[in-house]
Amino acid sequence: MEEPLDLMRLSIDERVYVKCRGERELRGKLHAYDQHLNMILGNVEETVTSTEIDEETDEEIIKQATREVGMLFVRGDIVVLVSPPLRTT
């Protein structure tokens, strides 16, 4: 491995974790990517975390919404982190 995108190349057809801006997380099979980190993911599980304040108790309430998406185009400018699959040798 000589460049950071080499790790992406090795993760093609593997499940990856993608952390995005706006408290959004994606887990899916990496089908394609480019130098801008635009990605095509398949069999995606998207999790969105939101925080609300309970008006009565002033407590912070954390909510998570999850959905399944068959195929998703991810624009690279929202990507914060990409984690390849855990490899044990």
C-alpha cells in the first residue's frame, strides 16, 4: 500500500463503514469509488442519530432511525471517515 486510496481499492466488494456529516452512518458493500470519495454502496444500512431536548425535564433525548437501501450513491464531500472491513491474518 502506497497511497490512502489503495485501502479503498482493497475494500471493493467488501462491507465498509462510512461516517458522514450530519450524524449519519452507512454500512454497505463498496461497489465503486473515485478520487473525490464519491461511492456506490450496495445493501446499505443507514443510521441517522438526532438529539432533542425534552421540554418538561430539559433532558437530552438521543434518537436513532435506521433504514435499508438496496443501492446508494454517496457524494464524497459528506464523507468524514471510511473504515475498511476488519481483516484478521
